[in-house]
Amino acid sequence: MTMIKRDPSFELKKHLSSNWANDDAFLTAVFNALSFSFPKGEKFFMNSVRAFKDEVSKEMSEEIRMFCIQEATHTREHIKYNKLLCELKGYDLEDLEDVFIKKLEKSHTNKIDNKIRLAITTAMEHITASMGASMLKGNLVKSDNPVADMWKWHSLEEVEHRISCIRCL
């Protein structure tokens, strides 16, 4: 499986204000909260791998490029998701994102180098790929709606990242 550039669009408004994940308020809240971590996290991941683009093979450089394209698309879709969720629920987007921004700012010190940032990215990508595989198997969200479809699309691409990493070893 290779990484593919996709440009999805999801009609979230109708379902995002409901308990879209299996009609389960807790599971819905978990996924909604997770979404707030993605825009800043995805940017961190892209910067982490780009730091090595000039030190790798041509094949790996292409993998980095495709990874960044997918991550940028994830960022775009989660920004839309988060803004809409805040509008529908009356949440303060800035307050919710600040939690993640402050944590990521700590990773940009002289004490943490590019290799450690890449290790953090690798670990987080492993976690999201594992969660993505469970999602695609129907073990997490069984709902059939555009919000669930968005998470399934994101999950598929996270699994592609894992497979791409294994292929490049």
C-alpha cells in the first residue's frame, strides 16, 4: 500500500452536533477532543520529518513529500471540524487548542533535537496507525455518517503511513 493524495470533503454539520460515534456521548467526546490535537500535532509531525529530507534516499524523500501532503490535508479537515464543532457547541477554540500548543512549544528547545522530535513523531504515528486499524476494522466506531467517514479516511491514511515506514526500512 502506498500513500495516495486524496482531497476529501465531508458534510459534518448535521451530525457533528450529535453523539455521532455509536450514539455514545463519551466516545463522541473522546474523538472530538482528539481532533483538537491534530492541527498543531500534524504540523509538528511534518516539521519533524522534513528536518531529514536532505539526508535520505530519493525514495524516502518522496515518502516524506507524500506524508506531508496527507498530513496537511488532515490539518485542513480537522481545522474545519474543530471550528464547526466550536460553533455548534459554543466551545472556545483558542482555549481548547492552547493545551496542545503549550506542550508542543516545550519541544522546541535546545534540549530536544531533531532526532528526538522524529522519535516523538514516530511514536505518535504508531499510536494513530494502531487506532486507525481498529477504526477500519469497525472496533471503535460502527456509525455510518459523514463524521465517522472523516475519521475512517484519516485512519486509512495513518495505516498507509505505518506501511510506508515499514517498506522504507
